[in-house]
Amino acid sequence: MSTVKMVEYNEASDEVRAVYDEIMQAKGIDFIPNFWKTVATHPPMLKQLWSEIQLVMADGALDPLIKEMIAIAVSASNGCDYCINSHTAAAIKKGMTPEMHGELMAVVGFFNKTNKLSDGYQVEPDVKPNID
Amino acid sequence: MSTVKMVEYNEASDEVRAVYDEIMQAKGIDFIPNFWKTVATHPPMLKQLWSEIQLVMADGALDPLIKEMIAIAVSASNGCDYCINSHTAAAIKKGMTPEMHGELMAVVGFFNKTNKLSDGYQVEPDVKPNID
Amino acid sequence: MSTVKMVEYNEASDEVRAVYDEIMQAKGIDFIPNFWKTVATHPPMLKQLWSEIQLVMADGALDPLIKEMIAIAVSASNGCDYCINSHTAAAIKKGMTPEMHGELMAVVGFFNKTNKLSDGYQVEPDVKPNID
Amino acid sequence: MSTVKMVEYNEASDEVRAVYDEIMQAKGIDFIPNFWKTVATHPPMLKQLWSEIQLVMADGALDPLIKEMIAIAVSASNGCDYCINSHTAAAIKKGMTPEMHGELMAVVGFFNKTNKLSDGYQVEPDVKPNID
Amino acid sequence: MSTVKMVEYNEASDEVRAVYDEIMQAKGIDFIPNFWKTVATHPPMLKQLWSEIQLVMADGALDPLIKEMIAIAVSASNGCDYCINSHTAAAIKKGMTPEMHGELMAVVGFFNKTNKLSDGYQVEPDVKPNID
Amino acid sequence: MSTVKMVEYNEASDEVRAVYDEIMQAKGIDFIPNFWKTVATHPPMLKQLWSEIQLVMADGALDPLIKEMIAIAVSASNGCDYCINSHTAAAIKKGMTPEMHGELMAVVGFFNKTNKLSDGYQVEPDVKPNID
């Protein structure tokens, strides 16, 4: 259970409610997810996060499904329960098939292993991007 | 510097050298990266890792460039110096443009933030995949 | 549920009970929190931890509320459910207002993001403390 | 060394240079730190980060020195080399004494330990904020 | 609850069921643990993991109980709920006494603390293995 | 390079020098490792850490070599450069063979992978220690 009292729609200030309306419209849902009702306890953070998520998740050089799968990779590496659930749900909605999900997790698992082996043996970087 | 004495090609056993030859051929390179020369100090691990990386990185439901970018996402979240360097180099080789790199990092940064906010407020999962 | 059978007050050895009494008195509570009942399964650890927490949380160059908020920052970065709950409760008891809580979390979230960006781009340290 | 070619001031676009000028003015410095020259490779991220850091680090319910020490706590918990250096330097500039630094690190160390003990024994949360 | 629909024994393909049979026989149990029923949603991963766990957990230079305790140390450091539970159960089955468990956790806690202090102060490595 | 000016033996207070003498005697070395010279900038932490390390690393239900290998497992999982170097050196001094080192790392790598898969799929714990 959240460590703060979440801000429900009908108790929200006009400022918060305006963001809530945008969230529901953008996501095509008729409720406010717990994450947003929680960060709304600090309105400047609610507004900042909502503005940033629209920027970073927009269709661009990477499409939104790829971005959602990267969110799963990050959340799995960090072990964030809320985020793993919500990003897996979102990725499926955007078209992630079971095969894609399986391959994603195999990649996430493998590189979490090699990350710790590289660190654990203090392997010195030798393969680097050529940045000149 | 590695915490073990890396296994150089000309000092390697036949078993290790056979894997080294496969690595150079598969990657189209003429040297053995430090990571592989390090894990070769424990030959069963060298063989296991080389077998697994071919499995998980193969072209499938996700293409190899996407998998390489997921490797960057994982490695950045874990702060693995060797891995960030080598996967960034590999992703560029496979076609990652500066725009794709920038968007990838913006997504990685954002979700590392929201992961910690979700955990830090103990937000209860409410948006979940429908698995039935 | 704990992976060990917690040590209840009325089943505790004299040695453990003496620490329990100090904990209840110091915290002004009439029960032993689960954390302490769990580490009491290894009495040398119980005594070590109780001694150390009094040392590190004492009023000093930093006041106890600041220290409690640093505990929240650490616990959120690590995603420790027990710790986030208990330190948030303790910080509120010591005077953390909702505004302070919101600003704390905004800072924690932001630097978790920039930490991963700095690592993820392998940015070389250039701004360092002058230690001479 | 950074995995991207950093954007130097005299090679920067007008858009990037405008942010660089603000950074130097706000920080009272006459160079652009590596972190900012690195994220400038993706201008929307540069602008987003600069806007957000001003928001979260502003004097408010918590003062800037406390916020800088929280940044150290987060960066130490994540092991981010760049960030630990830059935030330690910034905190000293804002008035962190050696005594404050020592106490901060003692708190950071202690709670990283208890976080792992709480998780490692799967201690069930019982001390929680009263959010009603 | 798992983010995928777990593969139950009586719904499993022949390929998956063959691994399930080996797991039950090797572990001397008559059910399939949730971890294996989950990764079975991606059969190549199920087979890869089952093959690897037999390799890495085999009696060798380190005995299986020590390996199980190392698994607890890793899982506690990562805060993985499933893994802490299952490896603690397995270690007890293999002979871990309460004293061994207590000492293990004290070591895990201590080095999680010193890890963060070493990083948090950016201590330069001076004690290194002599690898020549 | 450390973010604080390390305390050299000949500049140390009597209180710090007394601990330094104990460290050198206990470890059979004639210099003070950087870690200890760094934490000595906050003498209460130096004394606390030196007291605790003697407690947790003492020969007991687990022998010192096993404890040193657990320290490597923790440090590799956290990616702590200083700690990986110093604990690998210490474990070799205490008798860790290359075979033991290889098996240790294979176990550490594997469980870092399965930790992230368990979290990443939100697998519900079903195999738990029987604590009654």
C-alpha cells in the first residue's frame, strides 16, 4: 500500500485534475492508475513526469512498442513490481507477442549475468564505440 | 585490470581455442575481446556463455539491433562499464543512429526514475497484464 | 513472511530481551518491530545492529530528521519494501511534512535518472572535490 | 571516456548553446561539465534535464545543501562514479563540512546494510506510515 | 502473480514435459515450482536454464551447500523475493544450520555496506590479486 | 581517486593510529589499505567498521575462506571495483583455487540472471523455508 494518501479524482485540485484528464484521454482509459494518483501528492512532480513521459515515449527514431519493451528491460533489471506489471500490460496492448516477450526476457536475463561477470572479474573495456 | 590472468589465443587449450575461432568468425574480428579471454579461465563457463549468446541474440521475433539496444538498457541500469562500451559499439555497428541512441537513453533514464518513485512510494500494482 | 522464525519477546534469551527492552524504551513503543525480531535469530547481529544504529542516527552534524530522509533515499534507490515503510513512518514522526516528502522523492527520482545516464554514456568525471 | 562525441560549446547549435549559457551562469562556472556536453548529443534530453534539475534542486521545503547530500546518498547507493564526484564537490561548495560528510556516509552505509538484511530475510513490513 | 500464464504440467508440450520430468526427478519433488512453470512459456529459455543450473550447481571444487548459500547472498543483494525464499529453503534442505544462516547474513549485510562506502568515497583499488 | 583526503599513518590521531596498528597486525601487512585510510576521515566509522569486520569474518559456523567468497559474490553483484579486487586478493591468499574462483563466478552469474527473470516475470514465491 502506498506510503502516501493517493489523490482521488474527485478530491483533486483543478491543476491536478487537468493532468488526470489528459492522462485518461491519452491512454484511452477511464480511471487514474495508482502511480499517477501517488505522484499527484506533489503536483510539480506530477506535471513534470507527465510532460516527460509524453516526450520520451513519443513515436520517433524508435517506435513506442520498442520503447515499452525497453521499459520492461529496465524495470526487470531493477526489480520494480509496479513497473514490470504496468509496462508488460502496456507492451502487450501495443502488440508484444508471447515470442517477443520470451526473447526479451532471455536477453534481459543473459545480460544481467554477463554484466555481473564483467564487473566481477574487473574486465577492462577494449571494445568501444569509435566516437571520432 | 582483470582479476584473473586472461587466456591468450596462443596459450589456449584446444577446447578454448575452438571457441575462440568460432567467436572471431561469427563476429568477423581478428582478436578475442577481453571478456571472452577472461571467462576462458573457466572453460565450462566460456562454452556455456558462447552457446547461450548465440541462442539469445539470434534473429527471431526481435531483430538483433533491438536486442543489442536492450543490452545497452540493461547495462546502463546496472552501470557495467565493459558492457556499456561493448554493446554501444555493437549497436552502432548494427545500425543504431545517434537519434536512436538518444531516444534509447532518454527512455532508460526516465524509467530508472519512475522505477525508484514507484518503489519509493510503495505504489501498489493495479495495471497488470490480463493473463487468462 | 520472514524466512526465519522471529524471536518473540517472551521466548527470547536474557541477552536478546535486554536489547529488546532498550529498543522499546529508545523508540517509545511497546512492541518489537519485525526487523529486530528477525535479526535476533542471530544474537551477535542484533547487538551489533542496535549498537550501530544508535551511533549513526544520533544527533550530530546532521539532525535525526535529515538522517531519516537519507534512509528513505537509500531505501527507495534499493527498492526495500520494509525499509521504505519504516523510514517513511519514522520521518513523519520526526516532522517530515508532505512538502518535504514530495521534494525528497523528486530529488531521489531525478538523481536515479542522471546516475544511469552518466553510467550509460560512460561520462568521465571532471567535476571533483578539491581534496588538497 | 564517453561513448558519444561530446558537444563542445563552439560546435553547438544555437539551441544547445542557449542551455549551455544558462548552465554556466546558474552555476557560476566558465566551462560546461562533461555530463551536460554528453547529454547535449540528444538536445531534447539536454533541455528536459536542465529544466528538471532547476525544479528539483530549487530552495523549497528542503534546502539545496540537503538536496545535494541526498544526491550523494543516491549516487553512492548506485555506485555512479561521475555523480559521486560531482555531487560531493557541489555539496562541499554549498557548505558540507567533513563532519557532515562522515555522518552522511555512515548513514548511507548502515541503511544499505539493513536494506539487504530486510530483503534477505524477507521481513514483512509492520511499521508503516498512517496515511488516513 | 506472474505476468504470463504459467505452463501447467498437463497442458505442456512434450518438449516442456520432458524437462519438467527431469526437474521433478532431480529435485525429488512431485510438483513444478512456479519459476519453471513461468520460464516454460519460452521453451528455449526453459531448456537453457535447466541445462545451465545442472552445470553450475554440480558438486565440484565448491560443494552444493556453499553454492546455495552464494545464491542466497546474490539474491539478498538484489532483493529478489522469489529467489531468497527458494534458495533459503534449498540451503536448509542441504544442511544450512541457523548459525550458518546467521553468519551468512551478517557477512552479506556487512559487505553491502562496505561496497557502498568504497564506491561512495571513490576509493581507488590498491589491494589486488597478483595475476602474473 | 578518493573524494576525501585519506588519513596517512604519520598524520593520524592516536585514536586512528591505534586502529591502524591493529589492522596491520591482524592482516600481517605493513601498510594501510586505501579503504581504511579513507573511512578514517570519520573516526567513529573507522572504529565501528574495524570492530564489525572482526566479528563477521571470524571463523565460526562458516570458515573465513567461504566468507571471503561470499564477499566476492556480493561485490560482483553490486559492481564494486575496490571490493572485487580486495576480496579476490584476500580469497586467493586464504586458499581459493582457480577452479573455486571459476565455479563461484559461474554461480554468481547464473543467479544474477535468474533473480532478474523471477522479478521480471513477477513469479510468486511457492518454495519457502518451513519456519515452524
